[in-house]
Amino acid sequence: MARNIQSLERAAAMLRLLAGGERRLGLSDIASSLGLAKGTAHGILRTLQQEGFVEQDEASGRYQLGAELLRLGTTYLDVHELRARALVWTDDLARSSGESVHLGVLHQQGVLIVHHVFRPDDSRQVLEIGAMQPLHSTALGKVLSAYDPVAHSEALEADRKAFTDRTVCELDDFEQLLDITRARGYAADVEETWEGVASIAAPIHDRRRMPVGAVGITGAVERLCRSDDEGALRPELIAAVRDCARAVSRDLGAGRF
């Protein structure tokens, strides 16, 4: 059996570390987190920096992911058929709903955000392409868990952490929630992952009628929920999300749903 190349494994671990948590990390933090000597960590960082995969802030000396890595990731996403087919429809959904739109796929026991359309206002927002969301608490994750057998298995095996007092963690309750999701054709997350935040998502299918992703909107609870009906989601937003998912599915050859 071929042996793994240790330096490449360490470089990959370093990139994953920089991709999560704090935006910038110092040499000591990186070395300590990965159990490496400072000299070893510095050598790997210097190589990654020369290739453009890592950048160093001149003022603080801290490291962050570099532009070359973003370029490679964007190249991958540009050829991703799901994202390409969804571009126009997700833009339309953002305009019609007034909220941010996320397109997600199953990846490593979570939801990988492969496309993000900003909320169409002047507020400061952070691009979330490449971010990971949990399967059990987010609307995108519940949709994937409800329709994709692999996602379902991974959600059951994962540690269903309680992010708020509304997060559904117990197995029976979670399975019941997935049954509801399949019955109504969409999933909701009302303060189950983040306080004050709600989301709605629907499944996307391909030409084989297989679930290949999910699309949803995310925004403040007061905008997504009705104030006169015990916090129920606004039906026009649910319809808009489902229409978007069906449009992308049709473009992928799924026909009518």
C-alpha cells in the first residue's frame, strides 16, 4: 500500500485549520493546533505562501488563506453543474424575497455552501461560499437529510448538537421532523441554529429524480415569520423557495415536480 506523504498531509491540515475558526492565525497558534514544531510549521507556511495558497498580514504577522486557493475553488464551482444551473434562479429568489440565498450540497457529514447570493440591500455581509452547515438543525441540512439516503444516515450518526433551546436533537423527534419535511416539500429552521435567524429550504433533483442539493433563504425571524400567526413562516416566501428549487430541478432535466 502506498504511504501518504507527511508534508502534504500537514499542508492540507494547515489549510483546513485556516479555513475554519479565526480568520487569521499566528505561527504559534498554527503549530500548537497541529502539534508541529514552529520551524516545521513555518517551513510549510512559507511554501504555501510562495504558491499563493496562504497570505501573511504584514502588520500582525498572522496567516490566512490566499487568493490562489480561492481562485482554484471558484474554478471548481464554476464548472459545477448544479451551481451553473442555479445562478439565474437564485438571483431571482434573492430579489423576490429580499433575503440572502444559499445553495448547499452534502459534504463530509454536513452541508457545503457552493453558492451564496447576498441579501439585496446595503447591509454589510460576508460571503459564505465554502462554509459548512450542520445537517440536523439548518433548513438546508434537513432537506438533504429528508431526501438523500446518504445524508439521512450521516445525520443519524452525527453528534446532533443543541445550538439553541429550539434545536431538535432526539432521534425520534428528528425523524418525525424529516417526515414532515418530505410531506410538505420544504424544511424550516426558526432559531434552531442561530438566535434570531430563520431559514427555509427546498430540495433540488436531477434528471434521474435524485436529490443533488438544496436551495434556501436565510434572514431575520421578524422578516421570514408572520407576527400575527404565532411565528409561522410567511407562505409567499415558502412558495418562492419551492418555485426556485423546481426551476433548478427542471434545468437539470428533472421535469415537473
